[in-house]
Amino acid sequence: MTTVDYSPKPGAAPVGRILLAQTAFETRMLLRNGEQLLLTVVIPTVLLVLFSAVDVVAVEGPGKRVDFLAPGLLALAVMSTAFTGQAIATGFERRYGVLKRLGASPLPRWTLLTAKTGCVLVTEVLQVALLSVIALALGWSPHGNPLAVAALLVLGTAAFSGLGLLMAGTLKAEATLAAANLVFILLLLAGGVIVPLGKFPGAVRSVLELLPISALSDGLRSVLQHGAGVPWSDLGILGAWAVLGLAAAARFFRWE
């Protein structure tokens, strides 16, 4: 008679399965959060429609107003998700002990951070698709190399994600909430998203051009509005911010 062994075999699932499950969980949590949806979807959409229809801010370059605004608001969407939204959500998870408990589970800590980055990328795909459809309906005529656009978006995501995790892992949750929203507003106004950097004085403009939001919006605008090739200088700035932000987050992030 053959015996069957029904004894349990405890152990963690394969890392790949854990990563996919945690990424799906993080994405569902974000999409259920009304405040996050307001920040990541509603605000960029409203700004795109409003400033494309109303002549409030002078824009630069050939084509319609939407040709100037769409690349900048794509950059804003990346910042709102990878930096502002992720910093606030992770900061409060850290405060309430969620990260500490997850860190004690079979879920490796690097897998948790990778899942958060995967959630950001999924959300950004939805953002870019939505904003692109709306911009095309408003008469947007994009140009340039799609691979250059993808490279800008990926490096921009890495840069803002590193900075967001650094803020969430070092400041208190309330301070993260205030600082992330303040930075969002300041960079919206001074990062070349809606107001052209050419409107600022020369010395100020030289500093603003080194910001990640300025590099991302300028790079996207160079490709999508002007049909330029690969914007290496903007990619270099984003790459530097990505390396510095992710390295600092890995070094100083506190789980509790």
C-alpha cells in the first residue's frame, strides 16, 4: 500500500511570485486611495485642459499651446506619482509600523522597495496613456523618437523615486506630507512644467535647469515638441539625480 505524505512544507514562495504579488497589492492600494488619485490623475488632467484652453501663461515654441503643455504635464505626472505620492504613502506606512512588520516577514526588504517602484511604473503607464489621449483630443501633434521619450520617463521615475523614498525614510510622516506637497507646488511653478524657464532671470534659470523636473520636462519637450534627437544633457542630469537619490535612500532609509 502506497502512503501519501501530507505533511506541510513551510517556506517562502519564489521571489518572483512574491514580487508580483506585492506589486499588485501596492497598485490596488494606490488606485483605491482617492487623495492619491487626485494628485496623480486629476490635477495633471485639469491643468492640461485648463491651460490648453485659456491663454493665461505665455508658452514657447512652434505649434499649439497643448504642444508645449503636454510634455511638461507628462513630467508632472511622473513627479506626482514617483515622488510626492510615493513619499507620502511610504512615510505613513513607516509611521504606523507597516514597513517594520513587512520587513520581518518572508518578504525581502529590497523586494518591497522594488514592488513600490513597480507600482509607480504601472500607475505612470496609466497616467501617460490618459494624458496622451486627452492631449491628442485637444490637438496635440507629438514628434520625435519614442525610445528617447521612454528613456526620459524611466530615468525621471528612478530619480524621483529615489528622492521620494529618501524623504519618506528619514523624516516623520507629517513632515513628509508637508514637504512633499510643498516641493510639488514649487516645482510645478518653477520647473518648466507650465511656465517656460526662459521667463526666469539668467542666474535663476541656470540653477532651475539642474532640477530633475526641469530636465524631464525640457527633455520631453525637446523630443515631442521640437522633434529633436536624444537629449543627452537632460538624460545626464536625470541619471545623476537617480544615482544620488537611490544611493542616499539605500543608505539612510530607516524602516521604523
